[in-house]
Amino acid sequence: MNKQLPAAYSIQARAFAIARTPFTHNFWVLTGPEGQILDQIHGLAHDPVTQRTKAVGNSTCLLQVLHDPAITWSQQPGQAKVPCHTGDQVMITRLWQAALHAIPAINDLKLRYPDWWQHFYKPNCNSVFNTLGQIMNIPSPPSLLPTWAPGIHLVISQEIIDQFRYQLQ
């Protein structure tokens, strides 16, 4: 009897290399059984005047979390990526949903996006990556990728992590 294994879904940590710098923007990707991108979660600069998000911002912008499978600018050939959770659709979806449920709470904080020189000590997109990784019970998100990601050791809110963290059963 040949029993077929269920198709694997995956949550991946990925890094977008920022041009002309040694730095990266780290983000989360949900992939399906064929490796297709089903969703992405990014911390991005949101301009409250134009109502547009952008990859690079300053303190006139808000730090907001966005999930969208169609963000194409973040995909680079040879980019650093690490599968963090792999499994059946139900389990992986539960973990991903924990992160999605935290997005409104993070965005409601209305944090200012830091100016470029503040990225080492103020929450930024990489802090969103760390926070959401902890919510999805991914061990040590700051050490997953071999990149230089300023702000990766900061979290947006420990209270939000505690409130939305997926409880392994």
C-alpha cells in the first residue's frame, strides 16, 4: 500500500538586500506545496499624506504591517531565505493566522518610522520581523538569516507578543 504524504506548506524568513548598503529588510513568506508564494508579511513605511506604503521611509511616515502575496519588489534572485516551519496546511495556517491577528494591534500603535540613523535603536521593519516571528513560535528570529538587519533585536511590543503568540499544543 502506497500512502501519499500531505503536501508541505512553509513559513519562510527572507531578506531583501537594500541597494548600495550592507543592510537587509527581513520579512515573512507563506508558501504552498509547489513553493508558490501564498502571502507575505512586511513592516513598511506608510505615508499618512499620500496613503502609500514604501520600502524606505523616514519619521514623517508610520511603521505599519502589511500582508500581501503580490509584493513583487521584495523577491530577489539568490536572496537569503530559511524555512522556519514546514508542515500540513492546517498547522502552518494556524501559525500564520497568529501573525495576521496581531497586525491590527501593531498598526494601532501608530509608531513613527525611524529616520535612517535611528534604525539601530528604534523599532523598524526588522523589529516587525522579530515580533511576528516570536508570535509564530519561531525560535530566535534575529539569528535566522546571515544578514545585517538593523533593529532586528528590538520588538514592537512584548505585550502584543504575549497576547497573540501561537500556543503550541
